[in-house]
Amino acid sequence: MVGLGTIFVAVMALAVFLLWHRKLYESPWMLWIILLCVPFPYIANTAGWLTAEVGRQPWLVYGLLRTNQGYSTNVLAGNSMFTLLGYMGLYLVLGILFLFLIQREIGQGPALAAAAGDARSGTSISMT
């Protein structure tokens, strides 16, 4: 998680530098790097969660605390199931929203995006 965070900072710094010098959109290698970084936040999130959860188990394994003493008696199975289903529902909604937005952006195509970019720069484009 920390390693991916460092990669994020380095990629962002390089992208800002290229953007500052107006070379970002003319650097296909950097655009590919940014594209390949898309799944990294999901991987970092999962790796951080996995590290946190696995890090709790050695206290139970090495005799400091028995496994049957390592859970909360105040949390019922129904509460855990409700929380699990809530997170699953939230991730499902976010996933569907993500796919919808990506599909919408892809559906617009690069020609319209290029025209919008030129409209911001003040030049007129005729779409015939």
C-alpha cells in the first residue's frame, strides 16, 4: 500500500511537471503510465485491508490470547452480516456507477473530446 502510494506521488509529480511544460498530452508514454495506474488504488486498498486483518492474527497464534477470546462478545452475527451486506451493496453501487460513467465517456469518443478541448482554447472547429 505504501509502495503504491509512493508510485502515485511520483507519477503525479511527473504528470504535473509535464503539464506545466505543456507536454503531457504529447507524451504517449506518460499517458500509458497513467492508464496503467488505474487499478492501483483498488490493489492498494485491498493490500492495506489485508495487512490490517492479517496483522491481528499473530496475537492469537503465539499464545498471548486464545482464539476464542479474540472476538467481541458484544457484536452479534446479525450485526456483522448487516455490515457485510451494506459494504457489498455500497461497492456494487459504486461499481455500477463506475461502469456507467466509463461507458458514457467511451461512447462520446475522442473526436468530441478533441473538439471540446479546442473549444476551450478559443479556436473554432467545424464538425461536418
